[in-house]
Amino acid sequence: MIRFLTIFTFIALLFSCSGDDVSAPTGLSELPETPTENTSEEEEENEEEDDEEDEASQISDEELLDLTQEETFNYFWDFAQAESGCARERYHPKEPSNDANTVTTGGTGFGLMGILVGIERGFISREQGVERIDQMLGFLESADRFHGAWPHWLDGTSGTTRPFSEKDNGGDLVETAFLAQGLICIKEYFKNGSETEKSLAEQADVLWKGIEWDWYTQEENTLYWHWSPDFDFEIGLELKGYNEVLISYVIAAASPEHSITKEVYANGWASNGTIASAGFAYDIPLLVDHAGNAPKGGPLFWAHYSYLGLNPNGLVDDYVNYWNVNVNHSKINYSYCVENPKNFTDYGESCWGLTASYSRNNDGSLGYNAHSPANDIGVISPTAALSSMPYTPEESMRALRYFYEHRDQLLGPAGFYDAFSPENDFWIAEAYLAIDQGPILVMIENHRSGLLWNLFMQNEEVKNGLDLLGFSYQQ
């Protein structure tokens, strides 16, 4: 259901001519014609830009959100891995065979939520959605797992592990948490449906409840990110905030059979209270310690990944209010781009958003970088502003209109491309990542209807987990 948006601008050339009998009176002026000047290429380009800006100004906010969601949805529908139906790690339109069979676990969780958006928005039928989700859950059921956790990457043709690095060839608890967030939404969406849908809901429920969160503590008061059948816990990376991993602790606490204690949360995620920060940027309180990214906050995906299902509205633990954390993080990111201390081209009120994404290497080739105010190289990532739509609706909509005004360059077959740099002759990363497209689709929906927030937060086990950890939250 690929829908390509192509805008053609036609310039009408007006010609006048007289009758064949040039000696007869014609009623037209017989003064010498004013010589016409050839339109320069620059003038033509300016006219085309004016026409595009006029058209961009005529589309309503709702129409623009519809368009953005539908185009982004293509990533998870048209460009999914063929055998599994799950989300590919990446998609390069000019090189579609690049990593064609590498399935991303976390991105697949985002994709499950995105398919629910597709059903609700009418991009696909409910029956089509059920068929695809059945394919995906069947694949996940038979894929490699390590004490219940899936690896970061899977081979979509076989379900076997594709190592993320030499020692990262086993369970990845954070990617697994992102997937579980999607599975819980699937359970809630279909639990009262047809018999086929109820079966899907039960399958999703069993899958996430099989994750052995307690085993990943090593009997300590923290969760560990990785375990390998070859290297055990040798990587040794604890899940400590503030970053993108809050959802891991929430779902771990929610698990009926493999739960964690509040002490694991307090010591692990919250570092016994030192997660809180008194720092300010642009007169906005940061509220949490963005480790390694003081004083203006880390990459903006930290405000997105854990909150695709987990509703930060009214979400408060013993240390901070997470709605305020995310709103302030987004506003600081925006304010930094408006200040533009490095004087990068186009940065400002309509062109902003720094987060991890594809990036431009010094030689102009395609790379990857975790962009933030502390690591700003002049590369804007559309997912940063667009996925912050619930937090900064006016600022994010201005950014969306900027991206749309440049749609001839930025809008591809699966939504807006992953990154671009006006500073470098409008360099564009003509590529996509599942973990960047997913939050755009889902967070815009949460802004518009609260769909995924409502589904996740109504789950009884999730509420039990939040209660166990001492959260207050919207009922």
C-alpha cells in the first residue's frame, strides 16, 4: 500500500497571436512589444519554492499528521522482513538488500504498536492487522530466547541470534522490554475480540510473561542489560537512569512470576535518589541527571522509547514527575536549537531536534551518532521533534511543517528520512531505522488519541507493577 507523494509544479506560458491578415485592424495595440527577458534558473527555483510553501501552508494540521503517520506506517508494513513480518533494523530505499533479513527486537515492539495505529487510522483493515500480527507472534514464539529475553537482533529467516557485537550474542533486556511493551498493548487491544483475536491476545500475554526479569538481577539490587551463553554477564552493564530504560523496571515489576523488588528499582534505576538533579538550562529545570550530557540533556529518544506505552502524564515516583522530565527535556532540546550557539544553517524555531540517528561522517558518508546539545554536529533528526509531539505540540508542529516544506528532499517511501544537515548543503541520510520511525507513528497517535497509553496503562499487571514500585499514575 505504498503511497508516494509527488508534487509537480506546472508553469503556464501564455502566448498571444494576431490573425493571419496582419494588415487588417485587429483592435490590439500596435505599439512595439516590450522585449521579454529569459527567466533565470534562480528565479525559477524561487518560484517553485514559493509554490511549495503556498501548498504547505494550505494543508491543515490534522491532514499533515494523517499524512505523516500513514507514510511512516509504510516502514512496518511494506518494508517489514518478509518471512517473519517483523521490523527490519534498517531500510535503505536505494539499497533495499542492505540488512534485509536483520530483525530488530525493540523495533518490532514499536511495530506491533504501529500496526494498531494502522488499524485505527484505516491504513489497513483489522483482518490484515490480525494476519500480520499472527505471523509476527509465531516468529517470536519460535525465535532464540535466553532466560526469556530475546537478543538485540534476530535472523528473520530462521529466528536465530545475530550478534550485535562479539559479546552481545544473547539476551538483551532493554530491547526485550521495548518488545514486551508492544506485546502488552496487543494483549489489551484484542482480548475482547473474536476467537482468533482472543487467541492472539493470549499468545502475546504468554510471550511477555516468560521473560525472567529476576534472573537478570544476578541476585543483586539492579537489572543487567546483557547475558551471553558464551560470555555470561561479562559485559556487566547495569540499567541505571536517567536514559531510555525505565520501561524495563516497570515491566519487570509487573511480571507475575519473575518480578523484582522495589529495592532493585531504587538502587538500579534511581541510584538511591541520585537520579534527581537540581540543574537548569534556559531557566528550565532538568529534574534528572542525564549522565554524560549535562547540563542540557541527552539525546531526545530518552523521552520516547519508554513512554510509547507507559503514560508519563501524572507518572510520579519517589524522585520525580516523569511528565515534567519529558516536557522539560524536549523544551531544552528545542531551546538549544533556537539559541544555535554553533551558528548552524537553518537551526531555529522550525528546524530543531537532536537525538540518536543516522548521521553525516566528516567525509560526507553515512554514519551513526547520538546527537544532543553536548554532541551537536549540525545534523537534525526528524524523529526527535515529531516523537515529542505530546510534550511540545506547537514547537513540534512547526518542525513538521518545515519538514513538509522540504518534502521533495526529506519525504521518502517510509516517511521522513532519518536525518539531514542544512549546514552541509542539505545533506540527507536517505535511510530509515525502525527505532526512529516507530516513535514518530506511536507518539503522534498518543498525542492525538492516547491509544497506546490507554492500552498499556489499563493492563492489570502493569498497574500492579507500578503500585509495587510506589508510583502514582493516571487511572
